[in-house]
Amino acid sequence: MSAPVEVRRDASGAHELVSLDNGVLRLTAAPALGGRVLSVRHRGREHLYRNPRLLGGDLQPVEGVVLGPVDGPMSAWDNVGGDKTWPAPQGWDGPGEWAGPPDPVLDSGPYTADVATGPDGSAVLTLTSGDDPRSGLRLTRRLTLAPDSASYLLDLEAVNVSGTARRWALWNVTQLDGGSGGQDGTRGVYVGVAGPGPHTVPLVAGDGRPRVVGHTPSAVRVPPQDVVGKVGFPTASGWLADVGAEGTLTQRFGVSEGAEYPDGGSRAEVWLECPVERPLEHLGGLCPVDRVTEVEALGPLTELEPGGATALAVEFGFGSGTGPVAEVTPDGFWSEPPRWGAREPGGRRLAGVFTSWRPGTLAHAASGHAVARTRPGEPARFDALVPEPGTDTAPAVVFAPAGP
């Protein structure tokens, strides 16, 4: 049986850090800094962006920096990085738009932190914001990490704590290191899409608009590029994947067909920024100094009566490979979907590359023939001879988790 998830709470620094560690993933959150997850390390490799001018390697403020609730224009925002949750739509034209960041409650205010453990050895960290008078919301971020897994679940909830009806969508924002820039190949952000399109909608042009290229009929890619801007995906099918120098981060989330979404119907968004020579005055004086990529999952706009709530679940997964991503599934992701090769005596070659979240076995669905064993977060490349498939023209490969 796998060892239970280790929980550690460290209050020795300027702000408390809460860590969940299962030996494959280590998540570290800072409740006092807007309930952020500041670090996710997969087998020792960091996946989240952290602003080195504000936080050191110990995830505490560097000398001379004091962090806490901040309000004002975007130029005043202490963007420490990490993964956080905001309400959407964003804007500054009225009470139905979230005028942040910065924001003194939901973005930079203190969250409470509670930890529970399950009989299966899992650990659950629940982060809860204060009541925000501007949006009327209280946010909850609940992280669940199971033993021996390269994935974790983030359950989000927004509750209307005001006395009047409000209309908001949940908006989860994950900041990643944008790398050295100018690279292409297989790196960048992949977005699963469905339907005829158009698959993109332009949202923000800081000093330009992000370029999007096709990858497969059901996925597009935002390659690395030196630009400050954002693009939305109104046909997003419910998965994102960022391929960077340290590996691959994926997200799966539900989409509500027919529902209204913010930002021109965007179910997912990608924001890119790179260093600029002078502040972007039309973006509140924002002046990026690093290359940062944001992958953002959104829920539908929901009318919330007093006491009403809306929820969004996002499953994060991690892999050590840096190949392309064609599809993200509940069990892992395909870099190279299964395909038939040459016929040989006794059968036909079946090849592909799959990264699973848990240890287990990959098998050809029609014959049950095992083609590979998997290790959490590690690519499993197979090229196996399986029994003659007959009419099985589109091979299906299924994952079976290892027993306890």
C-alpha cells in the first residue's frame, strides 16, 4: 500500500506555508497571500512561476519586501505568482466587473486554512477567503492530493454573501515560467477545442496579440512568443496543457454547453507577457519584467441569489516529458495517440506515447493485450505486437490502475 500524503504546516516565516507531499507531487500554499498555491514540484521539478523580486526560494518575502492586502491600479499589484482564483468578468466599469488585480480580499487578503486526511491516505487542504464587499463573494479553494499520484483536484466555490443578487463566473489563473522566449517546436500551451469554430477570440492587446496555430483537428497551440496579450477560447472542450522546460502541466475542467461565459464566451484563456521597456498605460501601468504564461480555466456566468453558490472543478496533472499534447483524459494525456503500424506474423504493431497519473497498465481494448506499464507522470512509449485487430481500424488503448 502507498504511503499516506504527508502534511506540513510551517509558521516560522513571515507567512505560514502549508505543504502536501505524496512523493510524486509536493504542493505548497500560502494562505495569507490570497490562498495561492505558490509551488508545485513534480519529482523535484518546479512548474509554477514565482516572482524572484518578491519571494525567495523558501517562498518567503525577500529582504525589504512586505506582502499583504493591496489595492489600487495594476501598477501597484504585487504579482508573487502561483495559482489563484478570481471572479470574472474583469473590468473597471461597474459593480458587475471585478476591478482587480490588485484586490485586498480575494487576491491578496488572508485565507483560512484547514487540513483533513482520508482513510485512503489522501490529504485535503481547504483555503477560504474573507467576505469581499465589492464582489459580494467568499471564495473557497479545496485541494485534494492522493497517494502515489501525479495529479490533484482543485474544487472551487464562490458563495454570494451579500444581500443582493450577483452575477459572476469562477476564473482560475495559473502562472507558469514563460521560458527564454523565441522557442517553438512542441512547447507552448495546447487547448482542446470542439466544433467548427472560430476557436479563438482576441481579448487583450498589451503590445500585440498572441499567435495561435493548429495542432490537430481537436487541439490548437499558443507557441512561446514575445508579446503581452491574451486570447480566449470559446470552443474549449475542457482541457489545457502547458509544455515547458520542466515538463508538462495539464488541466481538465467541465464545460457547460449552451451557457454564457465571460470575455466573448471564453471557456479558457491564455495570457502571455514578456519584459517591456516602459509601462503599458492602457493596462493600468502594468510593466512586465519576466516572461510569464498564464493558463486560465473559467466557469459559466451564474446568477447568484443571496446565499447562492457556483462551483468549478479543475484536475491538475503533471508529466516529465516535453512532447506535444494531443488529448488529456481522466487517466493522463496522449503525446502520440495510438496508431497501427506494420502487420507481422502473429498480429500488428501498435504504437503510441501516454503519460498516466497513476501506476498501472495500458492495454489494447479489443484484445486485452497489455502494451506498457506506467509510472506516475512518466511517458510510457510503446510499440507492441498485438493480435490481428480485424476491423479495429481506430485502435483504442485503455488504462487500468495497479492494485493496492
